[in-house]
Amino acid sequence: MEVLAVILTLVVLSLVGFRLHTHLAIHERRVVSAWDRLDTLLTQRNGLLHMIGLAQPDPLVEVQTAVRDQEAARRRGDLPALARTERSIRATWDSYLYELSKENELPPAVVGRTPERVAALDQAITDALARYNAAVADFSAMRRHWALGPLARLAGYRAFAPIGPPPDSSS
């Protein structure tokens, strides 16, 4: 009878451990999926900006430099640099569009729906960034849980960092 109780206890503990592991795996997959979506949107938007820069290189040198820096940061996984270059891209692109609107004449590279496409991709990037940060926050909370934290470390689940605004260098 004692052997049966020990076996039953081991089976129940194994099922609980499997359930906890599955829960961690689902949340980790959400983080990875959110990152993949963000990565895809950044690549699309940066490719579009790159094509505009090829057609009209002079006014978009700053945008092109920021796009190259962001691509390098994205490949390295340098999240603070990614956030910093994202702000730089948006600021230089917005100032470029503002200058064009003052001139009331769009160059051939920007004719069509390009500004709207870039704006739509920027909005999608903002939404994907929010989803990524929410998934990271959920997964981090799970890793801090008294039961899930040790299991996450034993199973080799890695910690993810949120992407936030770059630290204010003026203070």
C-alpha cells in the first residue's frame, strides 16, 4: 500500500511538473513570436526607407545611417541601441516629411503611398513593440514565481529584456 502511495505521488508530481513546464513553454513562445513579428516589421519598414534612400540619397543620409545602425543593433540583439535608433529613424523621417510638406512638392521617390506605408509600418511597429514588452513582462513574472522560477532555471529558459526608450542622456 505504501508503494502504491509513493508511485501515485510521483505520478501526480510528474504531471504537475509537466503542466508547469508546458505553461512556461507557451509563454516563452509568445515572447519569441512577438519578437519575430517586430523583427519582420522593422525589416519591412527599413527596406522601404532604404529603397527611398537609393532613389533620393542626399536628403535621406541621416535616415539611411540610422537604418544601418538599427539593422546592426537588431542582428546583435542590442535592445538599447535598437530603441535609440528607432527614435532616430522616426525623428529624421518626420523632419524629412515636414520639409517636403513645406515645399509642397514630393520627389519621385516619395510619390505614391510611400509616406502612408511608412506611417502604417511605424504604427504596426509600435503595436508589435507593446505586444513584445507585454509578453516579456508576463514571462518575467512567471520566472519570479516561487514554483515556476526554479523550474524555468532548471529547464534552461532564458530571460528576456523589454525594449524601452533609451536612457535620457541629458540628465
